[in-house]
Amino acid sequence: MAELTEQEQIRRNSLAELRNLGINPYPAALYDVTAKSADILERFPREPEAFTHVSVAGRIMSRRIMGAASFVELQDDCGRIQLYVKRDEICPGEDKTLYNTVFKRLLDIGDIIGVEGFVFVTQMGETSIHVTKLTVLSKSLRPLPIVKEKDGVVYDAFNDPEQRYRMRYVDLIVNPQVREVFVQRAKIVNTMRDYFNEQGYLEVDTPVLQSIPGGAAARPFITHHNALDIDLYLRIANELYLKRLIVGGYAGVYEFSRNFRNEGMDRTHNPEFTCMEIYVAYKDYHWMMTFVETMLARIANTLHGTTKVSVWGNEIDFKAPFRRVPMCQLIKEMTGYDVEGMDEAQLRDTCKALGVETDSTMGKGKLIDAIFGEKCEHTLIQPTFVTDYPIEMSPLCKRHRDNPNLTERFELFVCGKELANAYSELNDPIDQLERFQEQLRLSEKGDDEAMFIDMDFVRALEFGMPPTSGMGIGIDRLVMMMTGAQSIQDVLLFPQMKPLTMSGDNNEGDDLSQHGVDENWIPVLAKAGIKNYEQLKAANPNKLFNDLGGLRKKMKLEIPALRREVFDAWLG
RNA sequence: GACUAAGUAGCUCAGCAGGUAGAGCACAUCCCUUUUAAGGAUGGGGUCCUGGGUUCGAAUCCCAGCUUAGUCACCA
């Protein structure tokens, strides 16, 4: 057990005192909440009669104690409201313990209480609850960061990213704007779900554990299934499964899919992330562009009441229609080079001329993509559909109806970032197999992201898939844009962090106890600087044995003196 | 993976010409019986991220490591 800080010890003492007074600091019974802070603040001025008796519950966020009367800021799920706690009101009789001892001394910032009372307006003009009854609902044993705010200026903000992400619960308690982001995230997802359901598309779940990681070019995570004794991959995309379902006869299917990619992490990439993919039978990519425009405008309106959203310093207008421009035309616009119809050698020369780096594993598709990525992508600030990608970089996409070297594909760019990706889906099984085989050749050439061949998927196509349009959209990025978040970590509740070896934590010494070290001595060893078995073996045994004896006295421990043969047994 | 920066009290941060570790908030005790980040006084609280090195002496200088952030590479 880690040593407690003074403040933690004081709170534990308060906890014990509450129990001694017959107050359960963690009562089992439900607490009947009849009002919320936001509702009271909004409605009380208009309809005071509705609030002559309320009960609210929440966390104590600040206290101003002045003798026989106190003011408390109580935070519930939708905001804060001030409480007016008067001694003789909550303690009408002779016994003033509940106020003097329980409220003033044993309760702290961070504790969760329920109060009953009536709403009124203080002399300072603040709507408050005049408390007549106070119930302890949960005692908090750790001090919260104290964030204060006046006139929009925040004092002592809790803003260390590491602590915020590792202890998101604390972040959510003290930073209301963080809680709001995840409310918005849910709104975005629900808006999309409503939009799809209204049109009769079916929400489905497909496997996360896959034996062939298909549907995207990415490095997968590998895991192992014991009973089957096979390696499985965590999905990198769900595309191939959703298309099997279109083969199966659904008009439209969609899934909010948690995907996993074993790649770098940065401001816009987390190892697990959420994509929404949707596939609709008998549609093409032109239809899908309109579908996406409408969806995004609706999301922006739901969240902000307008299609104009401020994203990373740009005012983005999600009003449909968005610009639609073929990739090669855009490259021509930005660089002056017409890459359409160039062979691999010509593309390499063009890359060189433009100062775009290449390597030997890159085929035509990747070369064009490199030019696009370097010269065009960052210029696409307002929502723009880039269409008609070269065939080499789109192995699951139907050939363009007017040009066999291109595909019917679009990507949507906003603020220079890819937001969505969509195709007229390839449903020619023979063409699909050839494209997979081309991927295999790329893989042999050294492209470690080239796709695997999924023969069952090819078989599904052989049964016949209707013409279909499919679209994938990165939910995390979408939420970032819609909420103005700078980092993907700000739109994920628990972004991936490197685990810490928590020193002083309970697990410490596990490794020692496994080697037969007496539990009582593990804290003493820790004091002597020995935290694992390796360090124990490495220490000078004579010196350590003596030190342990000394520390036992120094720490005033009630355990028997350590015998040398016991000590030697630890060392094996 | 590379480079740069940061890591000091529960939180936010000073301190870095090397010489006993500081402030505000929070906490405790007392005074005041009063409201709007902060009433007054007093006090407690620290493995200055970890481990080495230089030095009589290291929070401070040097090296290595850990974690985080930013940029780059890869990717959505």
C-alpha cells in the first residue's frame, strides 16, 4: 500500500469519524433526485412555485463557511448550483453535530451529498437552494484539483495532458467543457444513426477477431486464440464483411466499427479508433457524395444550429454541395503536371521534379498518392470531394465507367485532412481476384501494407453483389472537427497511454512475494530501495540484512525481528 | 523510430550565477459568524521523475533511462 499523503489521511480519519457518529459514508439506498441544477437555474425565475421543495444530489466543488451559515457549490451532471446551508435549519434541535462536525469538519470538497430544500435567490442575486436536510452519499478520499473561474478566466486549471488522460475521471469532474465534448460525440453518432435508420438501413455487428485482416491497407495487431490454437487479427476495417451482407440481400448496412491498427500514434492517430462504414445496394459514388453532404450538414446543424463550424482556425461551411474534383485535375491545378496516363518511370521523374520522395517499393498508385499527399491535400480546407483515383491504389473499388485506369472513388477532405472515403464498390469477382493478386505482388515487393487475399470474399462476389456504393468515415476525426478538438485524445475518453509502473502501488512487491518474501517486510525492503526480486538478489546480503534490522526499529514496526535463515531463504 | 522541450507539495507554477526547498489555491488549528476565484492569523505537507557522474556540496551542471507533449517518418 502506498503511503498516504497528509490530506488523504485526514479524509480517512473523517471517514472513520462519520462511521463513529453512525453515519454511513457509502449508503446503499437510492437517493430520490427531483431536480437538476440546470433546470432549476433556468426555470426558477419564471415558475418559482415549481421549486418549493426539491432534492438534488451531486459533488461538493467549493465551500465558503462562515460560522452558522455556509455556501456550497454543488455539481451535478448538468452543472452547478449554490447551496445555502444554515446551522439551525439542518439542526433544528439542541444537537448541532450535523452542522458543526459533519458538515464543517468531516465533509470535504469532492464529497457527494444529497440535499433537500427550497429554491430562493440570495442577496447577491444568485439562485440557490436553502437546505433543510443533508445526506452524505459518498465520501471522497482523495483531494481534487481546485479549479476556479471568474468572468470566464480560469485559475489553476487542471491541464496537464498526461494526468487528464490517465485520470479522465478527474478531468471530467473539474473540466465541464471536457464532459461536453463527449455529449457532442454521442449527438454526432446518434444523428448519423437516425439518418441511416430513417432510410431503412440496418445496423449490424461484424467480427473484430478476423483470420484475414481485410478491407484496408494497414498493419494489424495479432492475437492468439487458445482453443483453436490459431493467430487472429484485430480488425483493421469491416468493409469485406459488410459487402458480404449486401450479397446476402440487405438494402443497406452500416456499422460503427472499432478498428485497430498497429501504427504510429500522434495528434490524429490512436491505435484503436472508430470508423463508420455504410454500404447501400443499387447506388454509386455520385449518389454517395450527395448522401454524405446531407449527413454532414445535418450533423453541423444539430450541434451548432448552423452549417458553419470553426475548425482549427478556419471557418468551415458544411453546407451542401461540396466541391467535386477529379484527383488528376487537382494535381494538374496544383503542380502543372498531368499525371493521367503516365507510366511508372514518368511518375518517378515527376516526383523527382516536384521534390516528392519515393522508394523502390512504390507502384503507380502510391507514386500518384505521394504527389497528391505532398502537393494537394493540405490545400483542401473547405469540404472537397476528390474523385477518380488511379486503379492501383484502390483494390476494392470499381473501375471508372469512362476510364479503365481510374476508379469510381472519392475521398472527402476538410481542413487538409481526409475525413471520408467511398467507392462504387467492385462487384466483378474476377476483377476483384486479379486486384488481390496484384496486392500480393506488391506485398512480395516489400509493401507491408498490401492486402491479403480473402477467397471467401471473392466467393461471395461470385454469387453476385448488386451495384453498391460504400463509404467509410472516421468518427474520431469527425468529432474533432465538429468540436474543434486539437488532438484525437480530446475526443477519446481513454486514449492509449503507455502503462506506468506505479511505484508504491499494490502490485509492487508481487514479484518479491512470489519468491517467498514475507509480506510484512516488503515495505521495509522498499524503504531500503529494494522494489523487486532482481534488486534483492543484486544487493549486498550482509549490508541489507543489517539495514532491514535498523529500518524495523526506525519504522517502529510491530513485526518480529528478521532471522538470518529466513532472510537467506528469500535469496534462494 | 529520429529530433526538440518538459517533469519541483493534492493542483497550478516559481526557484537553476551549484550552498538548509518557495508561492497561490487546497489541507489543519484558531479568530471572525460574514457570501461569489481569494476574510485574517498560524501551521503541516516534498524520493525536486529514476539511476549514475562531476563537486567539499547538485532541484540546479554532465551522461543514461522513464513518462508526456510537439515536429518529422508511417498511417485514418
